[in-house]
Amino acid sequence: MRIALVAPLVTTISEPFTGGSQAVVADLAMGLAQRGHHVTLFARAGSKVPGITIEPVTVPENVTPSSFAEPGKEQALDPGFMDQANVFLELFLQLRQRADEFDVIHAHAFDWPSFACSTAVTTIPVMHTVHLPAISPEINNVLSILERQGHPLTLITVSQACARDYAAYTSFDHVIYNGLDLDAIPFSAHVAPTAPLLFAGRITPEKGVEQAIKIAERAGKPLIIAGGIYDQRYYTERIAPLLEQKKDSVTYLGQLNHPDLWKLMGEVQGLLFPIAWDEPFGLTPVEAMAAGTPVIAFARGATSEVIEHGRTGFLVPAEDCEQAAAAVEQLSEISREYCRSHVKANFSLQRMLAAHEKIYQQHSSYSQT
């Protein structure tokens, strides 16, 4: 098939990835190409994905990632909004003119203009994967309008929990779990009892880095933090002072490339995932479990779909740092081999690719010969 993938345009698609959705787009592009499909990735200029044809999209510098620190609050109409809207409008008008080059268009951008402007394409299937919970009123409203008007778009999301989160606004056609290439992630069967804990994720309020520091401190364990600074103000005001205060027990490594992060994941006693929002999927816990490392997470969003309580980690009530700290003592009881097999059975890259192929063929006129 000839597949046009539209990436989130607020960041480049390249190592080290800003977040899980960027990594999934890269893996999807490479995996589909390896299975014989012709993939064209429309991504912000500067993106690099090995073996993939990239059509760079020039995005003004004032178009920056959205803040999710205040769920349910409409984003201010900043100067970059109209520029971003025009970028998406031009992109989808170009795709409409080039419709004979593709069998399907699959967008992954969580931006109001991506949903609205994609309706300009009417002669080939257009799909959207929603990677974020229903925290943006403007996105919820545009999805409601599309639902009421019987839109031709195919909507995909990454968990049953995320689909339920949007139930008041729209229905989803498909749920596809994110997948990982397990061959690329080294497995570690044993770690030392003195091994540290790990927090991995972008430095932003909804990911719970402050809670991770608190949990590690109460458990009396050293903590490693790995992740890029997504919210500079939050980092400067809240995280940097904590790092200075606790420099003897908390180490911040910054953003790591996947190989370095996966190696580190296999060397720690457990991953802390104390999210402060309804996590739509949770790729980081899956990566950790693939390395053999169990996860302690707040039971929000899709964590119960990803983590098997008592077997691949522990789910504790949201915001309950005391119970999370107590669970640290039980991490040694978790089978690291089972963590790996759980990911292999449920979250493999091949499973994700096959699900996408099936949907592409189902919604297009393409027939395999």
C-alpha cells in the first residue's frame, strides 16, 4: 500500500523522541516499510527516520507544543495558532491534490487544525489516531461536530480507557495498542537489591516527576530521572530546586536516546509511573517491562490495561505516594521474565503493524494481490 503518515508537527520525529507518540509514528513508518509498503512521512523539517521518505513540513518557530498542565482548560489563542492552522490547511490541500499518490492518509497530530482541515480530503480514506485523553475542549468540540455531521474520517485510539474518555464527544472505530520491537530492547533477568528506581518521561506536570521524587524518598531508594524538559517554566520553578535539594539521592540524566534508555531500564529495580492525568496508553511502562523491570503506577487512564497488578508491577490509588512507596518493597517478588513475556504477548510491534494493515485495507479500495 501507499501510505501517507502525518506526524505531530510541533516537534521533529527523530531521536531522542519528545514523547511516546513521536516514537510510535517512527516505529509505525519503519515497520510498515519493512513489510513492503511505500510509506511517506509528512513531518516537521529536521525529522529523520531511517529508511523512510520524509516530506519536510516547514513549521514557524512560534508553533510550540501545547501545555497539558491544566486539563479541561482551553488553550489561549497564541500567535502560533493561526500559523499552525495554515500549515495544516496547506498540507491537507496538497494531499487532496495528490490523492492519486496514496491509498490512505493516517494522521497522528493532536491539533484542532489537523482534524478540521483533513476533511478537505474526500477521495481517499483519512484516519486519525488520538494519542491523548479528552483534556482539550477545542479538540473535544471539533470531534463532536464531526460526529454529528457523519464525518468520513476513521478514528483510532490507543486504549479502551482513552476511548471511554471521549464517549461524550465521539465514538472510535478502532483501538490499537502501541507496540515495541522487543528485539531492540535488551532484557535483564537480575538486578542488585541496591539498584535505584527510575522515572522516565518528559518533564511536565502531568507525568508526575515530583510524585516520583517523593515516592523514592519515602521508600529510601535512590532515583534516576531521564527525560527531556517539555515545560521549561515547570522545570525551573518546581523541579530544578528539588534536584538541588536532593542531589545526593536523585540524579537527572536529561533526555536519552532509546538504546541508552532501554539499557538503563534493565539496570533499575523498578519504574515509577505516578501520573497526574488519565494516561491514554503508557509506552514507558511497556518499555520498562520489556527490559524486565516492573512498574509502580497510579491507577489512572489505561494503566490497568498495560500493567498486570501483582504480576508486572503494582497499581496504587492516584496520588497515594505512601502506598506506592510501600510497594517498592514488593518489587523483588515480581518475575522479570514474566514482565517481558507480558509485553511480547500484548504489545509487540508486529501485532501493532498487523492491526494497522488490517484497518488500512478494510477502509480503502486497496486489495492485496
